[in-house]
Amino acid sequence: MMEENFFERVYFIVRQIPYGRVTSYGAIAKALGTARSARMVGWAMNASHNLEDVPAHRVVNRNGMLSGKHHFQGTNLMQQLLESEGVDVVDNQIVDFEKFFWMPDVMK
């Protein structure tokens, strides 16, 4: 199924996000050569809950907001995981891209 292959490619990139850094759904989509598929990246992240080796908490929206936080158990688990890695999360659950953004390499 095409979707499974796409999801695996997303997880391959997410596994590369360095400790203490974040990236966005759109940056992952762009790295996959499918710049307009940020929403599908979100679906892949939503489906990754049972994959302990996929650090889904390091993927935020294009504004740095913890938009996937409601998919984590506990009220602030996503924020707590990021903060435990040294990532500052401010007021409205936003990460400072200037400081913490990681741009994945384009896959060939």
C-alpha cells in the first residue's frame, strides 16, 4: 500500500531528528519531495504511537506549536518530553525555531 511506504519514509526522517531539536510536518514533507503533503505527515505521526523508536514529540507545526500534543497521553507529555531534552517551550506551547529547528536532508 502506498500509504504504508510513505509512513515508513516519514518515520525514517523522524528517527534522525537530533535530541533537543524539532522539525515541522512541512519540512519532513519537503525532504520527502512531497512538499504539499504536510497533512499526510501528520497522519503518519498520529499512526506512530506504538513505535517507541519514533520520537514523535520532536515534530511540531510550521509555527513551532505543539499541534500534536493531544495525541500524547497526559496533558503536557509532549511538552515535558521536549523540555527534558532542553527544548524551551513558551506560553502558548510554542518552540523557538531560531534556536531548536532542524532541517532534514532531502531524500533521493
